[in-house]
Amino acid sequence: MIDLAPHNPYSLTLNGPVVIAPGCGAPLREPDPALIGAVATRLAVRHAPPEGRVRWGAVAAGVVFERLPVVKLRSLLQAEAKRWARSPLPILLSLSGNPDELSEMAALLEPIESLSGLLLDAVSEQLPAAIAATRDQTQLPILALLPPDLPGSAVDCVAAGADALVVQAYPRGGAIADGELYEGLIVGPALAPRTLLALHSARQLVDVPLVALGGVADERIAQDCLQAGASAVMVDGALYGDPYAPLRIGSALRQRGA
């Protein structure tokens, strides 16, 4: 068993170290609670999300997503809250916004008993304040998405109330879609070395649980992340090439006793 919030009275206990990343659960129809530790929801925002589809394109390093897809929080709750109550897995509600928006969204969650924790995303310089504002509204375990460009903010995030940190190392790149060049986040196994380095940097600064995000495409990379200091790993883009990737990774790690 893995506890991602050992100092929180609610705790956040996982049966295994594999977590489905935000918005990546759709391809996995039947997550096995013996192999999957938790599932993060689609990324929710306080107000109406940007219009238009998210452009994406394949590149040598993986896939470039123009931006992460988001959904209005109220819409997400209406569509999925009842299903969360039936889930055999811990549900992590993914939220994105500024400190005021995150505080308002956290205040809406009190009646929802099926949530096991919150995954917070905010602009780099606002993240500690966003964590503090959310903590003022809820005692649910908080996992904070650590900015890839500011590993030193790990200390401030923990001081603000984060129970665990999600270490990501997504670089930005360009791709062509519909004949136009666009900029976005690179997702793919080529990110694994960056993720390992980010884990090492974060582990030197804080002693809270770390979750690796980015490039976890197979059991070898997952094992490397765990050896580098992660308590758990998030599987994201690998799901779209292989919907059973999280189950395969979870099975291999379980056989190794991870």
C-alpha cells in the first residue's frame, strides 16, 4: 500500500503505484483495482473553457498537444460525480485556475464524498498561493503539479499545504496541424530522462511523496522513476497508443514487488 498523504488525517492510500493521468481515463474501460492505484479526472476549470478543439500532431519525440483539454467544473460534476461514487479506485479531482478560482471550486466540493484527493494546476508563480487558498476550503489531500521550469518551488508548495507533488517535465515544441504551425506540450517516452532528472531535483528539496508524470510508457521507465524517488507514476500519452499500458505496467511492477 502507498500513502500519498501520510500527514493528512484523510490519507490517500493506493493499492499500487500506477495512476491514470488527468483526462486519460477514457481509453481504459475497466481499470483493475489490483493493478491501478488511482484515476485522475478530466481537468476542470471554474468558468467556461476555451472554445475550439485542441490541436495535436505526431512528432519524432511523441505528440504535441496545443493545450490540455479542460471542462467546466459544474459540467464535470453533473456528468461524472455519480460514477465516481461507484468507482473501486480512488478518484483525484483535477482542477486548474488562479487562487481565487481554485478556492471557489474547492468550496463546491463539500457534499461530494467520493473524492479521495485534489490535483491542482496553476500558473507557476501562483501555485503556492493557489494551494494555500484551496487548503483553506478543504482538508482533502492535495497533489500539486510542480512547474517544470521552477523545481525550487517545491519547498513553497509543501509549506502552503501540498501533501504530495506531481513532478512533470513537459517541454514545449511545435507541430503542424491543418497546414499551420502551433506551439504546445510534447508528450511521449522521450520525456523520461527529463522526468528522472526533475524527480532527483525535487527529492533533494522536499520529503513528501512524489508522483512522476511524463514519458512513463512502459514498466522499465516506471521502475526507473520509482528508483529515482517517486512513490507513484502517472500514465498519460501511452494510453492512446496502448489502452492497456497502465494495466501492463501495473502488473509488471506488482510482480517485482513495487
